[in-house]
Amino acid sequence: MAADLKQKPAEASQSKNYKGFVAGVFSGIAKLSVGHPFDTIKVRLQTTDASRFSGPVACVAQTLRHEGVRGLYKGATPPLVGWMFMDSVMLGSLTVYRRLLAENVFSQHIPRLPHADRAAADGKQPIAGTSDAVAHLPSYGHGIAGIMAGATVSFVAAPVEHIKARLQIQYSAKKTERLYTGPIDCMKKIYGAHGIRGIYKGLAATLLFRSFFFFWWGSYNVFSQLLRDRTSLSAPAINFWAGGLSAQVFWITSYPSDVVKQRIMTDPMGGKLNDGTPKFKGWSDAAKAVYRETGWKGYWRGFLPCFLRAFPANAAALVAFEGVMRHLP
């Protein structure tokens, strides 16, 4: 009988693992709706020199002048599907990894008190959709879960971001003048010329970039705790501010690695694709090229639209995610 009672909380916790995956879909929709125009400007600045765009304002102005508002959403189809799936995988796996770490690695942090008394013991309020164990997971534990979730989602994110980047750097408003007419055409041509390895070009750079999720999810927990303890904000408001601020922490720490990743993903692939001669053999070649061309400032080119996008896009995404987590049975 006692063994059955011990198993019930764990079984209940595991049975709710689906919530993170479902809520992640809504996070992806919110993130893309708010953030894609900023992302288009970021990618274009990252992959061109100052002779084409002097800065983000010039990039926006030229895009609107030559391509209209639709130009800002160019390449949005793969991330619309991709972000829904990616955020589902990322946030769903994050939820699972948080629980596994809390129950198996950081179990000493869980107060040995009855369920009703745990929150009162230290003033902590549980995170939406989490168990008592996860509510007491330390911030660096959330960061470790972030690294694990980042590695997991990279295998979905790499091809999505690769196709998106290829489409975003097609500047002609006329489809007949573009190498790719859309995401399906882009995927078919790359696969036909270079196989699955071509589709996954930039995977290693994606894994490195997403290792910085440590700072995102670690700081999200820190901001959430501070706002819960020191303000009277509602749960959605806490999710909004913690989500936006933690996303900015993530981009400040990870942005140079994203610049290198984008260079790799937009580098000509050559061969049967006939799109030019490849410039980089690996990550280090792309990183050196950025410095050689523009110095250390090159690693931060396009940072402003990215930084401006980070807060509203991820704040909206986290509000959607946590809100759905709170309401799912």
C-alpha cells in the first residue's frame, strides 16, 4: 500500500508530460506572429555587408520599398510550421528534463514537507504546470535542462532554419528570378543536390548556438522568482516580463554564435545546385571570415533588430505557453 502511494505522485507527474508539448505549439504561433519581420531584417544584415544595407532602418525601408510588407514575412512558411513543432519539442522536452533533473539529480533541494506546506516553507510559488520537485529546482538546474532541450530541438531546428535562411536572402521580388520558389522547392533542390547532409547543413553550429539556452532558462527562473517574491504582478504579467528579459539575456550571450551559424547556413553549397562556390569548410572558417571582413563588430551586425524582437516575441510566446499549461487538465 505504501509503495502504491509513493508511485502515484510520480505517475501523475509523468502523465502530464504531454502538456509542455501541447503548450509549445501555441508558443510557436505567438513567437512567429510577433517576431518574424525582425528575424528577416536580422538575417539580411547578418549575411550582407554595409554596401547593401547601412543598418536596420535602411534594410526595413528597402525591403518595404521593393518587396512590400510581404517581404518582411518572406520565408515565414517553414518557421510557421517549424516554430509550432520546434517550440513543442523544445518546451515539451524542457518540461520533461526539468522533472527528471529535479527528481533524480537535485532531489536534495525538495523540502521534506507535506504538499500543502511546501510553498509556505520558503515562500516559493510553483511554476505553472510543474510538480513540487520542479518548483524547487535551482536556477542552474533549469539552465542544464535548457541545454538538454536545446540539443534535442536542434535536430528539428537545423533544417527549418537552414531553409528559412536560404529564402530570406533572396532579394528579388520576382519569383522567376529566384533560385527557390518556396520552402518545398528549396528543400527538394538541396536534397537532390546534396542529400540529407545538405538539408542538415549547419547542425553543429545550431547545437553550439542552442547550448546558450542555459542562460535563457536559468535567467527565466531567476526573473520569475524575483517577480513572484517582490511584486504583486499576476501570473501572465510575470510570464511576460520574465520571458522577455530572459530572452534578451540569451541573445546577449549567444548572438556571435548565431552570426556564424547564419553565415554557414547561407554559404553557397555548389555542386549540382549551381549556386556558387562554397567559402567555408567549417565553423572556424566562418568565424574567422566574419572577423577578417569587419572585425569584432561583425559578430554583432544585425543585433539591434534581434534585440528588439527578443522581448516582445518571447514574452508573447511564454505568456501563451504558461497560460496553456495552467489551463490544460
